[in-house]
Amino acid sequence: MLDIKFVRANPQAVKDNIAKKFQHEKLELVDQVIELDERYRKTLAQAETLRARRNTGSKEIGALMAQGKKEEANAKKAEIAGLGEELTALSATEKELAAQVREIMLVLPQMMDKSVPLGKDDSENVQIATFGEAKVPGFEVPYHVEIMEKLAGLDLDAARKTSGNGFYYLMGDVARLHSAIMSYARDFMIDRGFTYCIPPFMIRSAVVEGVMSFAEMEGMMYKLEDEDLYLIGTSEHSMIGKFIDTINPGENLPQCLTSYSPCFRKEVGAHGIEERGVFRVHQFEKQEMVVVCEPQDSMSWFEKMLDYTVDFFQSLEVPVRTLECCSGDLADLKVKSIDVEAWSPRQKAYAFEVGSCSNLGDAQARRLGIRVKGKEGKYFAHTLNNTVVAPPRMLIPFLENHLRENGSVHIPEVLRGYMGGIQCIMLN
């Protein structure tokens, strides 16, 4: 969320930012919120003036009563009562205008970093670099469901009976591989100085509003009936929420946390065959990295966090590329975002998003009241997040890249200690 003072002082810059995101329907909101804010501030000033008059009048009443001037005191009481009625009306208007200002401010996009490329949608995202050798084997790579089923590692039919489409049973060595990758991801981030955390898997609406737009929430999150609780779609939500309404001494920053959680998403809409199976599912597990830091340090942390994801997949011998999100594909709360996509030998393309590194500036901190107490006083922190790994989706490129012609799956050395020492998963 932007600072209303910034919007007042820089309306054209805010409009230019909106135009670069191709959200032209929001342009008129800038003038609307400035006008509403002006009315709010005038109403607030009037209310404060009346409160001062009422306080002064109350003291005068006491003095008059002490002097025995009962009639004058009663007249002053009547005057104060009238002020109270007027103040009640002004307070109601003040509250209504503040809510209208906030409603608009919540949908105005964050100011993007100047380095963000201009583009209308994800088709215009810009490749930055590739890592690892993207190979196409000399044999046909089956659809991932077929690979898993031949390894006796997936049962979709049973899951449809118990839970419906979008759910799965992982079995045997494939389930073990899933857990091994999660354990390795945890230790990978701990070795880089991050504190391991298991957060709440449900959050209140105030936290949801702080970490994402409600438009995004409607298409993603499950709400518990008759309770102000939502199942998290990613542990970033509760991890950033951990800092709600806090003042953090500058010497205690950065806070670098890596979290494990199950995640729950609606995943509404129809999907093509490559997005079925275990690609777009209603539940999955995730290792996340979150940083809360000083504003001047956020871009350097952004680069570090991106490097961690690339290094992680290189250690798993899965080729990846980094892809910068263009202006039209950048979520409204983000200053800058780079996706990490894994190579698919089956599709002969980088086809699977396995990570998304995002700098949100002070957008979440401003919404949630996450402040820093530094040498310059109090100010809002910056927040960043990035996926370490999110299986079972991540299993798809892993299996494709490590599949052998005989149907077995190679296990990279870094995972073998988590897999009981086995070097490959064999066909049953």
C-alpha cells in the first residue's frame, strides 16, 4: 500500500505507474482518493477544533460552578451538548471517509522498481539467464502421471473418491522422495543462516488483507465457515503476519526465516493436460524463505534469495532459468519479481515455475504495521519472499530430468542421505 502523502505529492508518478501496469481503469482512482483524503483531513481538523472547544468549555463549567454561577454554567452545558451532537456527526463522517480512502489505497499498485521491463502480460516476461544443461534424452519422456504410476508412487483414483479432483496419494519411494526434498530444502536454508519455523496454517482476515489483495484471496484461499480464519495458500502469509503491529530495533534486522507448511489453494478454472496430475492441486507442501529488513538492504537481499533458489536446483541437477516479471504481470504489492522455471525434457522447454522471488518494498509492512526503530526514527520495514521448493509440483521436472530409459529415476547425491542411501528409484 502506498503512503497517501506520496500520492498527494506525486499524483502523476502514481498514474504513470498504473499506466505501465496497463490498469487504466484505476487511473481515475488517484484523483478520487486525493479528493476524499482532502475532505477527510478537513473533517478531522473540524472535529479536533470542536474537541478542543468542548474540553475548554468543560473546564469553564467547573470554574463557573465553583463561583456559584449556576445559570451561566447551565448555559455552557447546553452549548457543550450541542458541540457533542455536532462532533458525533463529524466523527461518523471522518470514519466513513477514512474507510473510503483506505479502500482505494488498497487497490492502487505499489510503485515498481525502475528496472522492471514494460509488458502487458506473462508472455512478455524477460529471460535473464539459464543454469545447467537443458537436455532432451534419446527416448520419449512420458507424462508425469505415467512416470509416477509406473513407480507405484501415485494414486489419483483413490484421492478422487476420498476428496475429489485436485487431490492425490503419493506412495512408496515417490512419497519418500517428496519428504527427502523437503528435508533437504530445510537444511539447505538453515545452512545459509535462516531460522527454521513452522507457522500457523490458518490466519485471520486482517493478516490476509495485509499480505495480499482480497481479489487474489477470493480466487485462492479457503475460508472456514463461521470463523474469521483462512487456510494459508503459502506460508509467506503467516510468516509476514508474525510481525504484525511490531516495532523492530534496527540492530535486530534482517529477520531471515525459512518455513515449512502445507498450503491450500482453490486453483479455480480449467487447466490443460500439462497442468493436471500433481501440477495444479488443492494441497501441497512448501519450504519458503522470508526476509524482513531495512529498506536500503532489500534489493541486496532480493539478489541473495534468488541465488539461493538457483543454487538449490543446481544442487538437485535440475536445469532452470530466471525470468523477470514484466509490468503487466507484476502483482500489485510487488516492487520487483523474478520467477525461476525448471526445464521440461518432455516439453523441450522451460515449462514449470518452481520459484518466485519477490521484493514487496514497504507494501505489506505498511498494511500490517511492521516498523523499524532506527537511528533516523521509526519507519516501515521492507519484506521479501521466495519459494525454496514446493512439491509435488516440483517433482514433475525432477522426475523428467532424472528419468532413465529403463524407467528408473536417478537420485542426486545431495538427496541420498535423506533417501536411506539409495541411488535410484527402480520400477516395481
